[in-house]
Amino acid sequence: MTALLRGLLHNRKAMVGFALIALIVIVALAAPWLAPYDPGARSGRPHQPPSLDHLLGTTRLGQDVLSRLLWGARTSLAVGFGAGLLITAVGTVMGILGGYSGGRTDDVVSFLTNMVLVVPNLPLLLVLAAFLGQASPIVIALILGFTSWAWGARVTRAETLSVRQKDFVKSAEMMGEPRWRIMAVEIFPNLLSIVGINFIGSVVFAVITEATLEFLGLGDPRAVSWGIMLFNAQKASALAVGAWWDILTPCFALALLGIGLSLLNFAVDEIANPRLRTGGRLGRWSALIKAGEGRL
């Protein structure tokens, strides 16, 4: 754990990604004080261009885009991190349980994992969201959490199969420690890098999927989120009437959050996987050798 944190502090990708995520989180938490208007109230003319009164313009209903962006960040981040935490928790528990227990328990976990993996995820989400009607952000987070854990469970199980053969696990078993303690204290801490990668990737997936479902009209139109902003802008034909700020603002926010999370994910992957670090060095050495041959 200490080595992972030390590696993140000395990794440029991790620091840039963390700075972007921290900026978005701080802005979202400070939305009640930073938002100039009520996000649901009419505060200007329909599709008013950006100005001093409305820095990011207004929507077709005259709502301030900046205020909706700030308040929408709270919803999108809550869904992303909430669903990501649920996906990671279920996947980690299932993976460790199946990988360490073996036998029938592992067979049941593998069967459930394969069954979830076989079903296409996005069509399943579309069917469930359509069946539930206008799903609220909480419902979307729960749907994502209980239908997207299989990949993390498979990766965690594979790593658990390797860790359970280590000497410290065998020693704990010989000392008669309970199975739950071995899984929680001996195995889980050695899987933190895998769990971290799974969590960050799940957050990215949850944020983008929530925006996709809401953009397709399967979310609650009364909610304030980046996906609902995209849905309303598309419904109002924002680009067709020249109101580019109405649709590009949430797109830019989603892209910025995705870039920050992806950079952090790449950094954790590099630190956890030494091959990626040596690969970069070998690439630089190869380029230097080719440059030297060219001079000759």
C-alpha cells in the first residue's frame, strides 16, 4: 500500500489525473455557493449566448447552463462513485471468495460470472432502464452495480489463485486462522492495486453509461445531471439552432472527468505492472539506438 502511494506521488499521469478529479469534486461540493442561479429556475432568455450575466449561456427554457453544470456534477459524480464502489465491492468479494475457497464455491462463482459476462451489458441496461421507466440516478447506480461486477470478479479471482499459494497464506492456515480472516487480512491487502484499477475503471464506466442512458431518454428528466443536460439539449436541437454552449458544456465536463480518471487508471496500472514501466524504458532505448544507427 505504501509503495503504491509512493509510486502515485512520483507519477506525472497520476498527479495530473488526481488534480483534474479533485478540481471537479471540489467544484461539485461547492455548487450551492458557486452556482449563480437556481438550476431549475428560468433566469434568462431562451438560448441566450454566453455573457457576463450567464457565463455559459442559457438553455431553451432559459435556465443557466453554468448552474446546471455545477449541480449536475454532484449527481454524475454520486452515480459514478456510488456505482463504482458497488461494482468493485461485489466483484472483489466474489473473486476472493471463489479464488480462495475453490471447490463448489468456486464453481458457483465462476458460473455466475460467466453468465453475467455472456449477456451484453449495454443492451441489458437499456432493457432494465426501459422496463423501470424514467429511472432516477439512484436506480441507475443500483442497476450498474448489480450488472457490471463480473469482469472485476474474474480478474480478482485469477489474482487470488496466485496469492493463496504464497508462504504467508500457508502459514496463516497452519496456525488455524479463520478463513474469513485469511481472506480479509492476508489476501485482500495484496490485491489493492487490482482493486484500485477495477474501481477507477468502474467509475469511468458508470459515469459514461449513466450519461448514455439519460441521453437516450431513460433517466428522470426532473433530475439535474450531465446526462439530462445532454438529453435536453438534443431534444431542443441545440446545435441546429446554433446554441452550441448548451450541448458542448456537458460534453466537455464528461471528457474532462474521463481524462482524469483514465490518467489515474493508467498510472495505477503502470505501478502495479512492472512490464509497463520497463516497456517504456525499452522503447526509449530502442529509439536512441535507432537514432545512433541513423547518424552512422
